[in-house]
Amino acid sequence: MLVNPRIAAYLGRALSHEMNAVQMYLTQAKLCELWGMQERAEQLRRDAGEELDHAGRLISRMLTLGLLPNGTQLNPARPGRDPHEMLELDWHLEAEAVRLYDEAVRYCERNRDPETAQLFMELMKDEQEHLACLDRLLASSQHQSGRS
């Protein structure tokens, strides 16, 4: 099967992004444990699991297209120096995913690959939900720091 090289590149970028998110969320979970924030650590581990599921879905699509998964562009984890900065960094990570997936959906649709477009659409929806959750957590964090 001949795969559009740009679609293959979107899949590779998405896989790298998801693996970066797994690394970041697991790093943050460990930091939260050290800070005695067990509930937040558990949430971050769940977030890492969701991102790992996304990576698995991308790998499945790549294999279906005859591509070998290659998510090798891992950036160093930037966990943040405090809980509020963690939330801000997570927000930027998720916003980057939404932008990437939105661009990929549009490209896949224009190039008649509805299956890959659908995958990117589903991943984008998950990331938008995560962004909305982070928005609420950031608002709460700002409110709490404003009272201190």
C-alpha cells in the first residue's frame, strides 16, 4: 500500500508527541509523590495511561498502513517546579496536540484518507477534553494562590 508521505509524517509526529506526554506525566507523577500529593500523582498516572493508549492506536494505524512505528523524537521531560507550573506545562502540551491533530485531520480529509482522519479526530477530541480539565484545574489553582 502506498502511503502519502505527509500522512506518514503526521502519524510519526503524533506518536512522538504521545510518547513525550507519557514521559512527562510519569515524571510529574513521581514528583507529586515526593511532594506528598498522592491524589494528583494518581491522576497523572491515569493521564499517562490515556496517552499510552493513544500511542497504541497510532501504532495500530501505522501497522495497518504498512509503516513501522518510529516515535523517536522524545524531548526532555519538563515537569515544572511546582504544581501550578506543572498544570501550565501540561496545558501547553495538550494544546500542541490539539493543533497537530486538527492540522492532520484537515490534511487527511483533503487527501482522501478518512480512516486516519477519523483517528486524528478521536484523539483530538480526547485532548480537547483534557484541555478543558486543565483549564478548570488552572482556574482553581489561580483562585487558591490568590487567597494565600
